[in-house]
Amino acid sequence: MYRSHTCGELNAKHIGEKVSLSGWVQKVRNKGFMIWVDLRDRYGLTQLIFDEERSSKDLMEKAENLAREFVIQVEGSVIERESKNPNLPTGEIEVLVEDFKILNSSVTPPFTIEDETDGGEDLRMKYRYLDIRRNPVKNKLIFRHKVAMQVRNYLSQEGFIEVETPYLIKSTPEGARDFVVPSRMNEGQFYALPQSPQTFKQLLMVGGMDKYFQIVKCFRDEDLRADRQPEFTQVDCEMAFVDQEDILNIFEGLTRHLLKEIKAVEVDKFPRMTFDEAMRKYGNDKPDIRFGMEFAELNELAKDKGFNVFDQQELVVGIAVPNAASFTRKEIDNLISWVKRPQVGANGLVWAKYNEDGSLKSSVDKFYSQDDLKAWADKTGAKPGDLILVMAGNADKTRTQLSALRMHLGNELGLRKADEFAPLWVVDFPLLEWDEETERFHAMHHPFTSPKKEDFALLETEPGKVRANAYDLVLNGNEIGGGSIRIHDKETQSQMFKYLGFTPEEAKEQFGFLMDAFQYGAPPHGGIAFGFDRLVAILGGQESIRDFIAFPKNNAGRDVMIDAPAKLDEEQLDELHLRLKL
Ligand code: ASP
């Protein structure tokens, strides 16, 4: 028997018991006459003691050879500690070692394996298996498991069946590049890894599965922005015989269940906001509604007052920053430089301080009277003590820039509190999105999303105005889920492919299987997928998803531990009928 107890288990109740423990040596303190060893396993830390007076000479000598990360098995008795550690569950006791075995030695680890480590990110990723021994990482993986279990519990209770779908498939259009896998047996042909199981889950609905889910890996070959992974996990779901309302209810239920079980947080019915409203009020289709600073459009109040800069612009829009009238000139200048950085790309920022005494002071006092500025304050909802910030320009761009500023201020002013949860649904997304580069429309969600019936006629005349039965679940400024009601008849689906610029031949070649299936009694259906890594990170109160993934890739898409991707040798390339052109 390697162990009678774990290293996180023993306390004052066990005093006097003979126990055996197995684990890693975290720390050795050798005072000569006494040696203390911190023994670690997944469950915690237990202090071992070797004592000249109570342990044999042999044992003392053997203990002197112990070093960090040796794996040992000890036999001993639980005794009361002289100096207790109230911060440690096992802090009242220690184990007086009677005998021990070295199960494996260790070379000196490249960084200290403790909660606070001297290892930088790169080093920790290269030796991720050592990093996982540390509490902060280990606990996040355990946390992820708990969330996954709660997802499975809830969905199973609601009658969903987890079905696995294949990884070696054909392209799925989720808007990214595919990762491809050459087929040895089918010369010159390639599989694509799924960007999501989208078409398969729809085929499961045709197959009568009715309520499907899967916690599943998806693969997207995208330029990696911060905190994106080329392979990531979705909670992927689909239901038949439902309309949008049914889906929103079920998955609002799932989110509420997770918040309650994992965070002990109860939330009210989720607010709903149309895409248009979200863009107008927050400049963003995933607004963080934990804090105010809603956009106020100031065109009517700010134009035609002699301030040229505003007069020529499509949109003048402002926010009231709470309690920021006290910002110094320097702080405001910093904000101005911040919005002018290429990442934001604004031309500038106009400000007006609403002083505590009710007076207003602005960077454009020359053009606007106190009454004018008071009207800005009323429109933005500013109170005495607040700072009004205003931007102007092309409507879409300006909204995006002001949104970036709003989020920046939300972070700076500590308004985005990790322990506050504000979910909402954003609904009525546009069906199509104009792509400047290719000069054509793309499906904003994916080509299987159904347009709103009442907008159908617009497809011919104003395709950009057509709204979709598509929805996103947003939590604290993050899109954590997105889905849609699908097209389920062949005719509409082929029309959609046509609007997206596919020739009938291309549509048939890529998605013939789906349109064929639609001829055999496809039920009305719809679904959603949650980004599981992000969901777990948000529930865990963190911004970064990386630590919640056991073996993540770095920003260049590399696994630095196993050193992948890697070259293939000639023989493998030959077998795959591949020749490199480098
Ligand atoms: N397949 C979609 C996605 O990955 C989700 C859905 O429409 O259900 O975003």
C-alpha cells in the first residue's frame, strides 16, 4: 500500500495514528539534529520530521540525501506540531518518520514548484508537467472538471444526449481557416479538422436525436490574438422542434445553474438586447453591463455650434465617467494618447468636467456655452463630479473606439469586478456581414443560420439589413456562447449559399450531404455552442484561458513542451504523397 492517507488529510484527530504517505518533496530544511520535509501530493502538504533523538542514525543519514521533487513513500506516526501553521489544513500535526523509501529521484527542477514560483511563463510551459504540480494550475484544472461535470449534469437532466462526432471531416465554415490532415489512403485528398461540429449536429437532428450536446475540441487556424488557442473546447448543443425562445430558456437555465453551483450566485432573468441596441449603447456586441457609461449620441447637441471638427462627422457620441471630474490634466492627456494609439485609432477626445459646484469646464469651452455643456451632461447622464468624454467620426468606427475607451476605463477604475456576474442575451444579429477585402457578403454567424421571416424579402434588395435568428450569450463583456435557429429546408439553404456567392456546383460539392439530408424530413432545429475554456476562466474570475487548459499552445501556436508542430521525415511525406515547396 503506497499510502493510507493523502498529504492533505491529516489533522489533530489523527494524532497517535500510524500512517503511510506518498508524494513529492517540496522543501527540505536541515538543522542537523532535525530535518523537516514538506511532502506534497495533489491533495495538500504534510510536514515530515526526522529527529536525532527519535530517529535512527541510518534514517537521519538517508534523509539527508533527500532533495526537491524526489518521490518518496514514508511510514510514520502523526504527532502534534510544536509551532502550528493555521494556514495549512494539516498545520496542527507533523509525521514523525519511522521509515521511508525513495520511489524516484529527481534532478533539480528548473523553477520552484510552489504557489509563488520564480519560473516565467515560457519556462513553465516547457515543463508544464511540473507547473501542474503547483496549486494555482492544479486547482484550475480541478475547477474546470467541476464545471464540466455541472454542464453534463444539467444537460443530462434536461434530456440531452452526449454524442461524439468525428474529427477527420470536411471543411466547416465557421469563418476561420481549416487545419487539414493529408489522407494516406486517398492520394491527394485531405481531411479538415472541425472548426465546430456544426453540420454533424444538424445531421443528428435529422437523425431524430432531438437534444444533443458534446464537450468537444474544435480547431481553427487563425492568427492568434492574445488568449486564443488553435484548438479549444466547446459545449456544443443542438435541439429539434424548438424556436429561439426555447433555446434561450434552456441555456439561460444552464448558465444560471453553473453560476449557482459553481459560484453560489443567483441571477435574475437575463436581460435581452438587440444587436443594434448593443452597438448603439455600448459600441460592442458583447457589452459588459456590470457598469454604466452608456453611450449618448450628441449629434443634435454638439453639431452646428461652430466647432468644425464635430460638424463634419457622422456621429458625435459621449459617455459620462463616474467621479472622474477630478482627473488631472495629465490623466486626461494619457487618455487622449491612449485612444490615439494605432490599436484604437481615434483622432482625439473632447472632454468636459462636470464640477462638484455644478459648473462645467471643457476642452471646447470656446464653442460651447455652460448651457450647451449642461445639455451634454443631461444626455450622457453625468452627475456633478463626473467627466464627460466625447468622440466623433464615422459611426461604426467611433462606436468601436469609444467602446475600447469605455472598457479601458472600466478596468482602470475597477468597475469590472471579478465576483460580479452580469449575463445578457444579444439577439437579432445581422444575417450577413460585408467583407471589404473580398467585396462580398459573408454569413455573420454561419451559412446555416435562418433569416428572420419578416426580413426575407430584403435578401434581394438590401441583404445587409436582413436580421438573423441568431443570438449570443454575453457574460461580463465576453461572448461565452452563440448560436442560431437553422435553415431546415433544401430550397432556403441553396438560396442562402447563392447569396453567399457559392455557385450551385460549389454548394453541392461542399454541402451536398446536408442539402440531401434536408430532403428526408429534417425537423426545425437550432442550437448554440459555448466557448468552454473562456466560460471556465470567467467563472474562475480570470481573464486568461491558458491556465485552465492542461497543455496550452503559445501565441505562435506552438506546444513548446513537446515541440510541435514539427517536421516529417521523407518516408512519412512519401507515404502521404506530399512534397514540400519551401
Ligand atoms: N457552430 C457554431 C459556432 O461554433 C455554434 C452554433 O451555431 O451552434 O459558433
